[in-house]
Amino acid sequence: MDEARKADRYLRIYGQLHKLVNKTIDPIARMATIAAVLHHKFDYYFWTGFYRLANDQLTVVCYQGSVACLVLAAHTGVCWSAIDGKKTVIVDDVDTFEGHIACDSSSASEIVVPVYNNEGQIVTVLDVDSKELAAFDEIDAEWLEKIVQLIHKQD
């Protein structure tokens, strides 16, 4: 998918998600809706979900795709890298990422976006895997960062 088409798709999805998530203030319901919509709108999304950070532990909350790792080992893997670095992480080839946690061996590339609450603390991460190498780019990062802001946004 070319860059313009991808950005346009994200713009439309953002509008759709904004309307959907405003029907509740429950962050879990919002995450479930975001995961479902994203997962079914992009062919290259293989696994789409959220891990919640609580008591220094990352636990899966809601997702679409194959069975997830329930708890991710602390301070290892792409999800923890995004938390520890406080920024979105794009991995073109998960086999080259030291400490990668393989919940499903079909995963080839990954993007993880930290989710901040209204107090500016990371409370969750959005984790998206693809079976394709180098599936994610800066357009994905930019739009996914906007989309996850809908989780705690109060309109």
C-alpha cells in the first residue's frame, strides 16, 4: 500500500474510532474496539492488542489474532523497550531484535506504541505484529500514536 493511501485509510479509521469510543469512558472497551477495528482494516496486521502495565508487570488485556502471551517478562522484548524508552518502537525483523518475545513464530515485524493516561504515565502499550518483514513505518507510528490517545481522551 502506498504512503498516501495508507495515510488516508488511517484518517478514515481515526474518524470512525473517535465516534465509536466516545460511546463509553471505559478504557478497556475502548482498547477492545480499537484492536478489533485496526486488526480488520489492515491486511498486514497479524496480531493486534494491548498489554496493561500494572505492578511492574505487562499483562495482555484485549487483542485480535492468535493466542497471546499472557504476561511478558519484565524489561525484555519490544513492548518493554517501548515502555523503557518512552517512545514508539518499530522492528523490521523481530529475529534481529535482542530479547524478542515470540508469542507466535509467524510474527516477522512489529510496532509497539506506549499509551499514556491523563497524568502522563504509561499504563498500556499497543502491540501490532505482522507476518511480513518491515511491514510498519513512520505513517503507522504517527497514526497509531494519535489513535491510542483516544483511549483516555474525554470529549
